[in-house]
Amino acid sequence: MESEQKKSYPPGKIKIMNALSELMREKDFHSITTADIATTAGVTEGLIYKYFKDKKDLLYQVLNGHFQTFQNYIVSKIETRKSNIEKLSIIIKTTLKSYSINRVFARILLLEVRNSPNYFESDAYDMVKIYSRTILDIINQGIKDGEIKEDIDPHALRQVILGSIEHACLGEVIFGKELDTDKVSEHICNIIFRGAKK
Amino acid sequence: MESEQKKSYPPGKIKIMNALSELMREKDFHSITTADIATTAGVTEGLIYKYFKDKKDLLYQVLNGHFQTFQNYIVSKIETRKSNIEKLSIIIKTTLKSYSINRVFARILLLEVRNSPNYFESDAYDMVKIYSRTILDIINQGIKDGEIKEDIDPHALRQVILGSIEHACLGEVIFGKELDTDKVSEHICNIIFRGAKK
DNA sequence: TAAATAGGTTAGTAATACTTACTTACCTTA
DNA sequence: TAAGGTAAGTAAGTATTACTAACCTATTTA
């Protein structure tokens, strides 16, 4: 059920990371105490600080662990397609699905890390930048290939795509609502690519 | 310079709220201590708990204060317009501008409150719901009036609109970047209403 | 065999959100 | 005009919690 970490990490470290992951399904990060984490993991509080600089570092590393799953899932889906619009559609659908499958990941990424400045110097954020860059590249290629209108601002389009995805997930992440990712992504793509105006 | 609160609040309460507001321009909520707030306000820590249930309640009330400014600004702009598309465009532009002018407000709304469940029972969240409902109503009216395609899902369109706005502000809020709100909102509207696909 | 290293524990400490008991000043209204 | 009530504010805590330092013990390594 748990166990995303396959690395040759010491067992205690894995237990700690899984414990936080588990607790974050119910509570927000700030109201989870280090004592909580330790007892859930079945280790002592002190051990947390053997493996993690501080509580936030633990959060970032958990985030990074989930990122692996995310990246693999995304990459496995895009490559085969030739059309850039199709690629973007796949990214939208796949990202939505990833967030849906992996809600703790979504919760950390969308709600918990963004308010602490040092997150933006973390490895996890580097991965976000790569992901985000990928989208921009596809957009630019799409404009070059004549699939996307040339009067579209690439950065703006990326913003609309990312914003739509994230906002669509919020209800899910915050209230635990179910989300029909196929349907929602279709609706979003419909709006973004074909436009809402008659 | 400060002073948004005109209500007949006791002076200490106003000072406390303004103090938090001020501190939040530089730090994130969690790294601001109650001692910080008290000294900045020129009162004692105890007084905070005379007027606010806890630190988060203070945050929510500050948010509510800023909401007043926000609502007034928005409302003053929409009413005169007749076209629904135009109304939505104005909302996008005006919201972006509001966030830009009032960054502390944006920071609280987009980064700080969403991760604590009891925010969603606060008065502040009720105002968000009203704002959000307004957008949905305009969309539905737009479909009825034949301005917006009838195969568009109203909730999805709202999500795209809100998501685009919020994501566009993130850089601003997190990194303090400047944002050309007129330009950005134009780009966003261009994509959402006319579509990105050639 | 000595020593270093890895995995883990115990028992703290400092900081910080929040409380309780108290003071002072102001406003009723009888 | 004085008593009583209340609103505004203070002082001095307490309990919780993130984090630390020193210690233990087994297993590898030289």
C-alpha cells in the first residue's frame, strides 16, 4: 500500500517519510507534529533529525519521492505523439490524473510548499521548472509548426494551462472530492484550444 | 499609508491587524511570531488574544479587511457592461489588478489560508464563494444569450478563468515580480475566448 | 583487534502560541 | 456624584513543539 521509496535508504528514513505521507492525507503539514510523525513511523523523534535538516526538509524529500512517480507517469505518456496540441492535451490529462492518483503529492505541491521561500531553492522545484519548461517548448514548437496561432503569447498559454490544471485539482485536494479527470481535461482542452466564444 | 480599517474597532485591534499586514509583505505567515506582531503593533502579546481566537483567526480577519477593498473595486467595474464576455474580461483584468495592487491580500488568499481546513468555514471564504458564484452566473447568462458556445461546461470555464488568474499572480506574489496586468489579462482573454488552436 | 561507521535512543532546551489573573480608564444611570 | 459595570490593555506565566547533544550498540573495515 505504502512504499514508494525503493532506494537503499535506511529503514528508519523510509518509515519516517511514509509516516508523513500517511498523516498528510488527513491533516495539513503544520498541524502534524514531529511527535506524530515519530510515533506513526515507530521511531523516536530524534531520528528524524538524523536524516532531515528540519521538518520542512522532510517535507521536500517526501515531495521529491512522489515526484518520481509523477515524472515516470508523465514521460511514459507524451513521447509517442507527434501533434503538439495532442501533446499538450496529454500533459493536461496526465497531470490531472497524476494529481488525482497521488493526492498527497498534489496537496504538498499546491498548498504546502509554496509559501516557504527556501522551497524555491530545493531540488523539487528544479523538477517543476523542467516540467514547466517542457510545456513551453511544446507551445513554441506548436507555433512554429502552425498548429497554434502565432498571436498567442507562449507564457500566457502556459499559465492558462497550468492554472487550469491546478485549479481543477483544488476541490479534490482540499475537500477530497472525486474528479472525473478524463471529462474535466476534455472540457479544459476544449476551452483552451477551441475557445469559449461563439 | 496603512489604515484600511475604518470600522469602530478598538485602536489596539486595528494596530494588530495592520501590524500583521505589514509583516506579511516580507515574511510568510508561519515565520511571523506573535511577539513580532505585538512589538510591531506596539501592544502586548496578550491583547492579540483579546480580539482574536488564535493566530489564524487574526489572519482570516486581516484577509476579510482586504476583501472589502477587493469587492468594492470589482463591483465598481462590472455593472455598467452589457456583454457577458466583456464582463468576464473585466473581471479577469480587475482581479489581476486587485491582486497586483494588494499583494498581501493575494499572498494570504493564494498561499496561506488554503491549507487550513477551518478557513473554509470562515466569513472570508463566504466572500470567495460569492465572487466565484458571480462568475458562474455570468457564464450561464452568456450561454443563454448565445455569446458563449453551448457545448462549454460552465464549471470548467470558471475553473480555467480562476486558475489562469491565480497562476498569473503567483510569480508576482512569490518572487515580487512586476506584472503588466493589462497585457497579461489581454493575453489570457485572447486564449480563453478565442482559443489557442489555429 | 581496534576503530570507525551506521542506525538508533534518551533526555533534554529554547522558542513560541496561547492563558490567566490583574490593572486602569471610561461610561452609565440612579 | 458616586457606584457599578465594562472595555482596553498589561504582566507573568504554561504547555507544546521543533530541534539538539550526548550516548548506545552492532556491524563493517583496516
